[in-house]
Amino acid sequence: MAAPPVVDLPFVDERLTEDVTAGLASVEKLLRSSVESEDSFITEASRHLIEAGGKRFRAMLVLLAAQFGDADAPGVVPGAVVIELTHLATLYHDDVMDDARVRRGSPSANARWDNTVAILTGDYLFAQASEILADLGAEVIRIQAQTFSSLVRGQIRETIGPRQGEDAITHYLQVLADKTGSLIATSGRFGSLLAGAPTDVVDRVSRACEAIGIAWQLGDDLLDVASSSGESGKTPGTDLREGVRTLPVLHVLASSAPQDERLRELLAGPVAEEDLAEALHLLRAHPAMKQAREELMRWTDRARHDLAGLPDIPARSAFLALCDYVVARSG
């Protein structure tokens, strides 16, 4: 069995760290029990990614956001489990669409079994999340439905790509908002709402979390290029090998400068292994990296703006420290 997640972000307050750590232990316990089935295979398949570990980042945000109300309110931990089940379900489906063979250092569900099992397991996790939601009230159910719609919309947009005449960078940022930002925004909304925080606090926390989520993904884009040691959790250049058009790549492809011709040629599709070192060298030195970092900074600044209006408690300091962390990890 995987060890419980460890809080390793700069919370700056010992009591808050203890509270969140205890909350994550409760989340982990309910998360595992929520996927148990009378059918041992369903339980095994459903626990596959849970056992593989993960930071429970979104659950942590739920618990942090709950500090702006009654952090011990009975709906907070179940709300965090709903978020984690939703996230895990999307990973099962993503691995099928991407034909991924590894997830969190272990064989993906589709690699261990097959695509059908992976898809149905993801569906099962969505269903288990819905059962928990049924006890949390109509408003929370509505928010979850809207979030699910955003997740699917983002995946569709990513799959079909920008429409003719649509700006590729604008399209990409909207995909990030839908696929990544929406669920992280809901993490903050669930935590503060279920803890009974005032409406203006709930809205601020939600917006800040969305911005942090988008910035986090932009940081991954930068790490895939700039990292030399797999800091992003994957081999540097993975996105380039797969032909994924991240923000730095999109900035290069939008350039018409003659000196960028070779790099545009390399990035037009999946980068061949023999060309990877050259592509990374040219991209690391290109202004596109600075442009992508500036975009990341704009999102963390948005988050800080909303966080500044929150009550001055340790949780606010933790969210602000998280903004600093997102910037620092991107290099």
C-alpha cells in the first residue's frame, strides 16, 4: 500500500501544516474505502492509481480553502474525496486517449489490463464521486456538473485543435483553463463553500485556485524544455517528442523571423530523437521561453490579487507561498 501523502509545500505555519496533514490522512482513508466493491477486480482496478501515489494536490487545496470557514465541517473531507476521484477518473481516460504506458511510475491501467477496463474504471470513479456528492447538497452537485462540463469541453478543444482563424495561443490558454484550471478552481470553491465561508471569500479563493492551476501547467511547459534532470517528473523534451504544442512552442511557431526557420521546422511536428538535442538547445535560448514565463507570472499575479483580499490568516500566507513556489519551480 502506498504511504499517505506528505505535505511538503511551504505552509509557513506549524499548526496549519498539522491540520492539513491530518485532513489528508482522513481524505486518504475515505478515498480508498469509496472505491471498494463486492467485486474484487473492480476494487483492484479502481485502487490502481490510488496505490500508485500522488501528492493529492487538489485535496490539499480543498483543506486549505476550508480554513477560511469551519475547517472541521463534515462536508470538507468528502468534498476533497470527490475532487480526487474526479481527477483520478480523468487520468484513466487520458491514458487511453494518449496511449500512455506509465502513470506515476507504474504501468497505466490500459497497459496493465486494456483500454476497455481503463475507460470503465474511470466511469466507475465518476459514479462513486456522484454518490458522495448526493449527500453534499444541490449547489455542490451543480458546481461539480459545471466543472465536469469544463473538463470535457477542454479535452474536446485540445483534441480538435484551434479552429481556422482562431489564435493558437488563446486557444491553448482556454484549454488549460478548462482541463486544468476548472477542477483546481472547484477544489478551492468546495473547501471554502463546504466550510461555510462568506460568498466573497469563496469567489476569491476559487479564482485564485484557477489561476494557480493554469500557472502550474505553464510551469510544466517550461520545465519540459528547461529542465536537465527530469524535474517535471518526466524526461525533458517529452512534449517535443510527442509533438505536444506547449506555450513556448506556440510562440515559436507564431514567429515569422527568418532566424527562427530551423526551429520552426523542428517543432512543426513530433521532434525526432536525433533532432531533440538541437531543438532543446535552440528553444532554451529563444525569447519564447521568456514570453511563456511572463504568461505564468501574469497568472500568479492574478492569484495574488485575489488572495490579497482574503482574511489575514495562515491559510492566506500558505496560498501566497504556493504562488511563489509555482514561480520558483518553473526556473
